[in-house]
Amino acid sequence: MENIGYMPRWIFDIAGFHIVLNKETLIMTWIVMAFWILFSLLATKSTKMVPNPLQSTAEILIATWDDLVKDSLGLTDRRYFAFICTIFLLFWVSNLIGIIPFLSEPTKDINTTLSLGVVGFIVAHYSGIKFKGIKTYLKEYCEPIFFMMPLNVIGELSKVVSISFRLFGNIMGGSIIILVVSYLVYSLVLPPFLYGFFGLFVGTIQAFVFTMLSLVYISVQIR
């Protein structure tokens, strides 16, 4: 129970700035990135017409998100595919990694989910300016009347908070529930089922929801 709220940190000073880093989040994120780098190397090492299991998995993931991006954005090119697919793959394995003993989810850290939410926000609004032009983009904030502009701006900013805290809350909440139940029943029967539920089911759903919402926000801005 003493693990709740504990955060191992790296603390150092650079050029007068006091920097605090969440050691566990960084290490777990590096492990997730290393996993996907290794997976991509193995899946593309010897591609064949009759694919092996790794190649088949890679093709299913790519084809699925390629179709979702094209259907959502109505574009024939693939300019947003890599960004959207990367978000899903990163969060998907980040949510699942907690199933492995002694590893924890990077998405339990609000900095992870909020930073990707901000990146998605920037990409969406940059795309809106690029597709519509700055004049039309700014004009939309004044609809239906000029006095609605502050509310429209707050509404856009709230999207970042919404998707970021939704993912963070579900993953952190699941971790706390598992920790509390494990403490109460001494890690016997129930915790493995909780790990399966929160890791596989909730983790996959939340990664998909976050990614699809980011995709929808981009779609709204470019149309």
C-alpha cells in the first residue's frame, strides 16, 4: 500500500533550472519504444507473399489504421497515418505492459497522456490553418456570434484535458484497484483476473478511444 503515490525520480540542475524526471515513466516508455523497434525489425526482416505471424500482425495493424485514417479524414494520401498509428501503438503497449511483473504503465503518469494530448491538439489546429487558411480558421471561433469566441476557445482546450485525463484516470484507477485488492487478498486468486481485465480489455479500449478522438479532432479541423 505504501507504493500508492510513490514516484522514483531523477533530480538534477542544468543552467540554473531544477529538473525533476519520473524515472519509472521514462524507463517504461523506453522499453515500449524498444519493443516496437524490435518488432518492426523482425516483422520486416524477410517479408514474403505468405507472411509469418509477425508480418501478418504488422500488416493487420497497418491496414486497419490506414483504412480508419482514410475513412475519417476523407483523404487519399497517408500524411496522418504514421502519426495516428504511432499514438495507438505507443499507448496500447504502454497500457498492456503493466501485466508483466515488476513493470508498470507509463500512462499512469499524467505527463505522458497530457503531452500526447497537446501534440494531437497542435497537429489538429495546424492542419486546420493549413487546409482552411488562417482567416477562415479564426472566423470559426466567432460563430455563431463574436461573443462566443471565449467559449469556443475554452471548448477546444477542454478537448486536450478530456482525452488526456480519461486515459490517465482509467489506467491509474485500475492500478490502484489492483494494488488495493492484492493487499487485501494477499495476491492470491483475484489479482490475475484484474490484471487481465484492466490490462488487456480496458488498456486496449482506452488506447483506441484516445487515438480515435485525436483522429476525429483532426477531421473536424480540416473539414
